[in-house]
Amino acid sequence: MKKSLWLLTVLAAVAVGSISSYAGDGKDEKGAAVQAVTCPKCGELKGGDKCCKPDMVKCDKCGLDKGSPGCKAKCCAVCTHCGEIKGGDKCCKPDAVKCEKCGLNKGSPGCKAKCGT
């Protein structure tokens, strides 16, 4: 359970970092804090410069704008069981070598984030 919570914390930090890089300083014209929300149609920040632009390249996996915060959250989510990209060809393979420190697949994105190797 601790491993899952830790991994979710890391993923949340990455997601917040991705969103804040798009959201500028995170404040409106009056200096009040604003919360960034992704558009369910395109995955970009709702109402932002890139939101629902027809010329944006779409992701083959999720259909959102490629590289958008929404796309990153859907396509790059790390599996809490094995540490690989969720739904990828390496995800939850029974013959994968496990890391002695974290128990995830050795060298997976989740293992690298947790163990730094």
C-alpha cells in the first residue's frame, strides 16, 4: 500500500509540474490563484491558446492532442503493479525481472522514479 501511495504522489507531482508549465504563473489578472483544468475534447488547458485547435496532431493511443497534459496523463500513466507504462507491451508481464529494492520491473519508469536507477 505504501508503494502505491508513493507512486501516486510522484505521478501527481509530475502532472502538476506539467500543468503548471502550461499555466504560466497560476494567477489571474487580479493575482488570485487559478486552478488549471484540461479540456476533455483535446487534453489541452481549457480555454488556453492551444485548446481545441483543429490543426493539432492527435495521439494514436488516446485521441487527444499529442503531448498535451491530458494525453500525458492517459498515455504515460505508470502501472502501480509493475512500474511500466500502463497498457504498454511490457505492462504486467509475468516473466519480467523484479527490482530487489522496490519490487517493480527492474528498469521500468516506476522503478527509475522510485529507486533512481
